[in-house]
Amino acid sequence: MNSTLTVKIERAISELRRGGKLVISDINSGTSVLLVASELIENRTIYELSKLSLSRPNIILSKNRSKAIGINGADGPCSILIKNNWEVDDILSLCMPLANHKIPKVDGALPESYKGIVSSCILLLRQSRLLPAGLMAIISNITVEQINKWAFDKNLIHVNTFDIKAYEQVSASNLIMSVKARVPILHTENCEIIIFRPRDGGNEHFCLVFGKNRKLTSDNALVRIHSQCITGDVLDSLKCDCGQQLKQSIKLMAEADEGILIYLAQEGRDIGLLNKLRAYSLQEKGMDTVEANEDLGFNDDERLYYPAKEILAQLKIKNVNLITNNPKKVEHLKNLGINVTKRIPIKINPNKHNKKYLETKSKKSGHIL
């Protein structure tokens, strides 16, 4: 477990989310860049990046956002050189759906050798629950050996591509079981909540353990891995089936008097609440869930299950009967070494508001409904 790594990336995420600049280095290529989140740029941002880096900034976009604005043939993230006459809204219209603004004509891209650092910048933006689009300027006058001191002197946070790629897995491995408490709920009094907190920052997750004696067994435990959905779980939104799946899973475990519900802080399939509501706005204009997420630059599903693996490991659970309609979730867990012995489906009756959502889940995301 590398606590220094997670602390650095947590600080970098905080800096990006407040609109600050980061220094990111790729040790293998000897390249360092400045990065800012596209959605938080101001009129002076381009000038400041250019002055610090001594190079003209590029817009960097995820593969999905590149396709959404008509840049075809991209096999990964792309970059676009910012033109002198572009204003902030021109840049924003490339990075995100912007109402009533024409997307400017684009040309120019960074050489092939910079693709690795572009991908890492996009990944860090996604980890920050920001749009996967940013402004990136190559630091042209400082060697990679000097970059750490240069960043320190400029009061800039400096991270490298290795740390970014390792962050999510390392962060999950740093989870610790922080507190347990009995919590009687609607369907049963035999319920205990356990909070898992990372040692060095990051998202907290929790699980509910059901059963009178709450003695866990590694043999075919009844498990639901549920990702946070404030609109569905708390507000009973009719646009999705998340709240219904959560409640049915809890009822099933309560009636069985055994089971583990792992509740992961992965709002909106891990794009965050703000971006989920941006996707809702696009759905109001006729897009389905997948189209809206991809138009924003995300994948259909950005979730990772490293925290679930760590929680099950700490609970000493090896074999699970998984409550889910999503075969891809089963595959993700199996790839992490979790033995899914059985998939238990949940039947949800559609309503007029989520009918298209459920059809998209089935046709495009492979859910078995």
C-alpha cells in the first residue's frame, strides 16, 4: 500500500476541482505538461498556461467526446491546438454540449509520442468526477529531472502518470474497517452497518450485514453490490430502477436473514452527480442513457470494483451469490478473483418514465431484465 501515492493524487484531484493547474510528468517519455479542467477555465487561463509552459495549450478530449463532435477515426483521446481567435465558449463547445453555440472547425494534434500523457490527463479528470476534457500545455523549457523543483517553486502540485494509473487500485487497498453499528431498518432489526474509510482520503464506502447472528460465511454469501444513486435511492426517482433494486435487495436479504449489501460511492455509474444531471438534460432532448454519457465524453459505465473486492476480502467472503441483472458486473468481479457461484436477478416493472432507460440497459448495456 502506497499512502504517499494516494495523498498526492487526492491533492491533485482537489486542485483540479477548484480550477487550479497541475503539473503531470511522464517519466518514460521525459515529458511534462500543465493541465486544467476545461469546464473551469476563465478568460485568462490560456494566457497563464502559455506564459508558464512557453507553449501554446491544446484541448484534450476523450475518445467518446471526439466522436461526438465529429472527429472520426480516433482510437483514443485526441488533442486540438487552440486557435488565437477562439474565445472561452468556442473551447467549451468542443469539450461539452453547449446550447446555442456552434462548434468551431478544428485541426492540429499532438504527435503520437504524447498520447500516453494525454490519456493519463483524461483519466485524472475522470477520477476527479469532472468532464474528461481539459487544457494541456507542454512544458517546453524544463527537463523531467528538474520538473519537481520547478513545480515546487511555482507552488504547483506535481504528479506522474504512473501514480494516476495506479491510484484507484491503491486507494481501494487502503480501505480500513472503521466502525460497526447495529441499525434496525424497516424490513428487519437484524442489520449492522460497517463503514470503510481510506487511510489517506478518498471516498468512504459502507456495507449492511444482515442476519440475527451476523456471522458471515465464505460459502455462497448472498451479496448485492450497489452503486450510489441519490436520485433513485433517496428521492425515489422514476427515471431509473436503482432505488427499486436497492429496496428489493434489502427485502430479499432481510427475509433470508443473511446477506451483505455493499454500497459504493460511485454516483451515476461513477461519473458523479453533476455529470449525471448533465446527462439527464441531454436525455430530455431525446438521447438515451448511453448516448448522453458518450456525448459528455464518458463511457456508458465508468465503474470499477476494486473497493468491493477489498470489502469482501476484509469480511473474508470468497464465494458469492450475486444479486444483479448485469452480467458485466459478474465478469468484472470474476476478473478480480471473486467467485460468483450464482447470479440472482431482480424483476423491475417499468413505468412511463424509465421504459426507455430499461430498454437501453437491455439493448446497449447487456442487462438481463
